[in-house]
Amino acid sequence: MRLAAIFLAASSLMGAGAAYAQVPVKIGVLNDQSGLYADLGGQGSVWAAKKAVEDFGAAAKGLKVEVIFADHQNKADVGTSVARQWYDVDGVDVIVDTPNSGVALAVSGVTKEKNKVFINSGAATSDLTGKACTPNTVHWTYDTWALANGTGKAIVKTGGDTWFFLTADYAFGHALERDTSEVVKANGGKVLGQVRVPLNNADFSSFLLQAQSSKAKIVGLANAGGDTINSIKQASEYGIVDGGQKLAGLLIFLTDVHSLGLKVAQGLNLTSAWYWDQTDANRKFADAFAAANGGRRPTMVQAGVYSGVTHYLKAVEALKSAKDGAAVVAEMKKIPTDDPLFGKGEVRADGRHIHPMFLFEVKKPSESKGPWDYYTLKATIPANEAFRPLADSDCPLVKKG
Amino acid sequence: MFELLGIPPQALFGQLLLGLINGAFYAMLSLGLAVIFGLLNVINFTHGAQYMMGAFGAWMLLNYAGVPFWGALVLSPLIVAIIGMVIERTLLKRLYHLDHLYGLLLTFGLALIFEGLFRRQYGSSGLPYNNPLPGGTNLGFMFLPNYRAFVVVASIVVCFATWYVIERTKLGSYLRAATERPDLVQAFGIDVPRMITLTYGFGVGLAALAGVLAAPAYQVSPTMGSNLIIVVFAVVVIGGMGSIMGAIVTGFGLGIVEGLTKVFYPEASSTVIFVIMAIVLMVKPAGLFGTAK
């Protein structure tokens, strides 16, 4: 026993000796751990961050990485106070994930103030790389512009030219409604009206009835998570689709489809940055994820956390320090991105990670081979068309003149 | 085309009816709370979790045992009520002689535990439960799904049956007497502790029944109860703590008020009930139907 202890002490000393210049890195996964967005991020994102550290071989490359997490409860004040505590007291260098656009915008502000790094995967608002962009924030997986450009455009082009929006009444819903309306109008469609629904609403019947009487061909759901699930479910109850109107779920996650069941969700068009059953590398990641997360398959948000953390670690490895947040982000923008899940791409000057997006259709129950086999690929939106062009950006970092 | 102002009358009818449907859930939940508070003097914060358990009970019965909705409508509340009675016998009973606050803390803690357990097992985004009464009727001014119509009728029947039993029958008079003077009623040879246990079971069963009714309309998710329970407490406070009729009437009434807010100013629909609560508390602190003790 004592001998073992001596060996252990000796080996740890040797380890410390070999990596005498170990760079400490502390990653904080800040997301919804218990509410309506917990399944699409939550503990799965924490797992993805840890997996990225492991696959990167951080220890062998001289990085001493620690991953911690917290629940922001979808409240901007909780999110900012955790971020301040992490940056000021706990020595966190980077915050990742953070769904809920309201919380994300707040955390992005704190991150800039403290000169740390914020790699967002879960939030949607395109303002993170638009008017609220900072030299410390990278937006990884998707945004409202890309969703509108994918689903919105596809629907208008197939004849859905009049829209009514059910909008989640906070930063995210407003951004998604705004970006989609622009796409609809740019493609010759019309927006007939919208209704702003408080977040985490259970009963959508009143709003669905308003959508129904608007006579719009398309009912655009500018909401997410449990709100989208309940609106789709109740739309089928109120015969919205039987009445000739179509639903456009602008942001639908894999876990939402799982939760709705294919019987209700079939035929929905959706835009996603990543799907687990697309490539061998994705499937391998998904299998490992499922084994550790009770059989669930990862969402694009969780895959984005993996990919984002991987790229972040590359930048820190190159700089040999995680202390100067702006410098790390500048390095992330300098080196091209390349990882098994998102492939090759880049982080643009405004902090936007550029990669292809995909338009999927939800399978019919008869087409699905089992749980989590949900999507058929309809179209690939190439990387250079998937995100808002820099020319249209209102990000102060790239504004000319 | 729909206009915010000058809304056509038929659209108004539609929204009133929808408000009534939502009010049905508020009424059933607040009724259970009122019964428990009226007879046990316990503020049952587990109520939301028990509503959620009712919905999950229906889902489990269907998926693990193949019991259809109509069977679950009876079985699930029964099972949840039995769990409730066990809680009453083993935990709540020890707190009756203490301040309300202790019961509140215990039931609140239990609610968090139940929610956490279900979230751990089933995730937070919920589970699908198919509509047992698909289709609907076009009423001219709106499309009324058959299932929603059933919910309104069922809850009105349940609410008024409960009110009748408590206010108009001999059993109800025992219950009310036991609340006032448990010692005297005991002296007449009535088993008061058993009556209290059964009452708690009944209140919990009502919550679970509302849960089963909610399963096909909403998503069956671990947080469905905690989202609703705060509103329901506001309903009970507005109606007057412990008033049976107050709970029923304000439940339906506030459902309608909320429904109208969803048309005229949807952004405020999640707050309007609390605004009303604040006003009622200022004007009539005991609630609309309550009597100051």
C-alpha cells in the first residue's frame, strides 16, 4: 500500500516535471439544466465539452483543462451573476453553450468586459454576431438569419407566400421573426400579422385561433423547445393543417421531434447545422453520446459545443495561454476550423462560425427505422450562402467607414 | 383578417370558449387546493407535482401496461391519491400542530424531489400522448376540438359534484365539522384522522385527474406542474383560501380573463392573473369568496 503511494507520488512528480509549462484552462458550460431547453443542451453539452477535451488530447499537449457547469434557469440575471462569479472568483477562461438568446446577449457583454471568451452554441439570435458582436464572442452552431434563410426561403419558394407568426416574446423570438420576415418579403411573400406569446406558455389555442383567422398560408413558429412542441401538438388538435394552413417550425431540435413523436411531427421542414446520422464520424460521436446519456442522440447544439471547444483548445495551444480572451478569439479567427463533426470552415471577423447548413424533412412513421431515425436530407445550403453576408452585417467590428 | 381592435364578435366567442377550457384546468386544480387547505390547513405545494404525476401516470399506464386513456382517467388519479395518502400518513401528519409554513416547506421540497426524479428519468422536453378524441366540430365561429369540449364538461361535472358533496351532504357536514372542532367530532365516534387522510387523498386525486386530462392537450413533461401551480395559487388566493365555490368560480372566471388578454394584449397574458391578485388583495384581503377569520 505504502509502496503504491510512493509510486503514485513519484509518477505524479514526474508528470509535473515533464509538463512543467502546463497551461491551465477552465471551461464553464453555462446552460439550462432543468427547464425547457435542458434536453437540447443541458448535461449533454457538458458531456460534449468533456469529450472534446478528451479527444483533443489536451493533457498530452500541455493543457490542463477543467470543465465545470451551471444552470442559468433561462434568467439573464442568473446567467450574468454566474458568469461574473466564474470569471472573477473561479478563474473560468471560457463560457460555452448558453442557449436562450436573452441570457446569451447578457453573458456576451460580461465576457467582453472581463476580456474572456464566449463560444455560443445554443442561442439563436443573429445579434450576437450582428449589432451586439464583440471581439470576445464566437457564435458557433446556427443563428436566426441562417434558420430564416434555410426554412423560410424554402417555404416561400414552394408557394407559401403569406405568413402569420407565433413569436416567443423575448430577444430570440423577436430576432427570428425579424430575420424570417425579411426573407419572406425579399422573396416576394407577405407577412399578415404576428402574435407575441410569453415564454414557456402551455396553451397555444388562443394564438392558433388568431393564426387561423388570419388566413395566412403559413403559420411561422418563431419559438423553441417546449413552446414549439406545444404549438405543433395543439395545431394538430385545432385542425390548422387540415384547414389548409401549413406550419413552419423555424427552430426545431432533434429532441423536439423525439418528444412530439413522428405521428405529429411528420412532414415538417427544418433547418439544422448538424444531424447525427449523416456521416460515420457523426454516428461514432452519437453512439458514444448515447452510451453516456441514457440512449439519447445528440442535438446540433451539443455537437456544436464539441466542435467549438475543440477549436478553442487549438487556439489556446497555439498561444500557450488562455488568459487574454480577445487574443484567443483572434487566434480562433486566424486558424481555419476543422473537426470530425463540422468539417472544415472558418470563424469570420464578426465571430460567426461558417459551415454548411442543411434542410431536413421529418420522416413519416413508416419510413423511420426506430427511435431517433427522424430526418431525411432535402438540401444542403453551402457555407458561403448559409449565413448573413458580411456586407449586410451591422457588427461594429466589420463596419466600413 | 384579424384586427387587434374592433375584433369581430364571433372571434370573441371563440376566445371566451377557449378561456373557459383553460379555466377548467384552473378550477379543478384550485378546487383540490381549496379542499386540502380548508380541511387540513395545509398549503399543498406538491399539488403541481401531483398534477404532473397524474399525466405521467396516464403515459406510463399506456406505454407499460397498455391501459387506454379512459382507464387511466380512473386508475392514474387513484394511484397518485394513494401515494398522496401515504405522504399524509407518514410526513404531513406530524406537522398539523405547527405553523402553516412547515407544511408549505415540506410539500414544496417534495414537489422539487418528484420533479427532479421524473426529469432524471424522462428528460425535460416531455413525452407525446395521443389525443383519444380526435376531430372536432365547427361551431361557425370556431373549430372546437372534441377533446376540449369533453374537458370542459368533465371538469364542470367534477367541480360541482365536489362542491355538492362537501356543502350539501351528511359526509360533507362531518368534514366541515371536523375542521372546526376535531376533538368534538372525534368524541361523537368519528375517525377524524382517517377522514383527513381520505380528504387529502381526494384533493390529490383531483390534481392527478386534471393531469390526466391535460396529457393529450399539453406535452407530458416534468415541469408542466410547476409552470401551472403558481397561477393556480393565485386563483386560490383571489377566490379566498379554502372556499370551495370561490375556487371553482374564480378558476373559470380567470381562465376567461386570461383568454381575453391573449387577444387584446398577448404579451401580458402570463401576468394578468397576478395583477388581478394584487388588486383583490388590496381591496378584499380575504379573497372574493373568503371570510376573514
